[in-house]
Amino acid sequence: MGHLSDLMIEMGNEKMEKWVRDRLDDADEDSIEYRQLVHEYSNYEESLYEEAEWKAELEWLRKNGSSNIHQMFINELDGLKAMMEDHLVTQHQKIFQFHTNMSVRMFYAYSVTLLESFLADTLKSIISEDDDFLRNSIRKFKILKNVKLLELTDTNLDIRSLVFKYLNEFSFHNIPNVKEMYEQVLNVNLSDLDVSDVIKICKLRHDIVHRNGRDFDGKEIEIIPEDFYIAIEGIRKFSNELQKSINKSSFIK
């Protein structure tokens, strides 16, 4: 394995060397010009990798679609719930004696991680499926308003991939902002979509991840398995209602 890694590194160095020498003949490796071209090559390779990554993501999104992404998400929630139940069976006494232990917190926090991935992938999926949804995102997303024209000219990514790039910098556990973004893309009013429970769930997840289960005053928050099950059902209900709104908007169009 080590020999293969060395060979790959050597091949990569030879490729870089040729690329530099094609642009700069008889230059010393310690020269400023040579180092500048090495840096340029590195940026070039990184841009190719980034472009391939975005294209692969776009292809995956188009292949699956928002409905399939939602079903995969529901399956993941069911799987996480089943894992928790198995854990309770094998660790019954410990779990209920120390109901705020690390394992309960981990299960709870990961349920929100799954939600964040679902919300991000679904939003990108509907943007990839429909040109009107793409135009809505370009016109209305606050995160795109600071994009400079120079940034657009320095990349080979298509406009959808550029939107995805900036969406990846967005925090999808900020539910009110996420709801607003969905409204902007779908061009609908989601006032009937109740986000109150999910906001509480995400807040508790924030306390778990950033303060080890303590509130701003340093008081430990009690988290029992039942809290996890309630969170799972709250997340499931929210995602189902959101998916219904997406399906309705797509059907109307």
C-alpha cells in the first residue's frame, strides 16, 4: 500500500512538473516564477476537483429527486429509532439509572443532523429539478447577494453548482431561515407549516453539541429516551408536511 501511495505522489509530481515546465523553460525551482506556477497549478487541480464534486452531487440530486430523498430520510429516522431501542434493551439498567448519559445525547443530536442533511439535499434537489425554482433562489437568497462577479468568472461551475456551493455554507438547523428559503424557492406561503416543535428540538441539540447538555446558565438539561422519541416524531411530522408542500408546488407548476 505504501509503494502505491508513493507511486501516486510521484506521478502527481511529474504531472505538476510538466505543467510548470510547459509554461516556464529552464527556471530554477527556487525562483519566484517557479513557485508562483506551482501555486497556480495547485489552485487549478483544486478547481478541477471541486468542479467534479459539484457535478457528481448535481447528478445524484437529479437521479433521486426530492420525493426519494424524503423517503430515504424517513428510513434513516426509522433506523436511528431502532438503534436506540436495541441500545435500551442491552443497556436497560444503565440507561434508566443515568438517563442523561452520553448515548442518549448522541442519538438526539444525530436526529437533528439527519434533519439538516434532508433539508439541504431537498432544497438543492428542487432547485436542480426546475429552472423557475433556480431563478427564484438566485433572485431572493440573501446568501447570494454578496457574491462578486469576479467569483463567478474565476470558476467553471455552472450556475446551479454555484448556488449549491453557497448553500453549503448555510446552517440548516436555523429553522425559521430554512422555512423562509423554501418559501422563496417555491414561491409559496408556508404559514401553515408549524415549526415550533422543530425549533425546540434544534435548540436542545445546540445545547447538547456546544455545551454538553447544559443551558446558558450552566444548568444540566435532563434528557431521557422519551425525549428522543418525541424528537423523532416531531422531525418526522415536520418533514412530511414540508414534503407535501413541495409536492403540491411542483404539481401546480
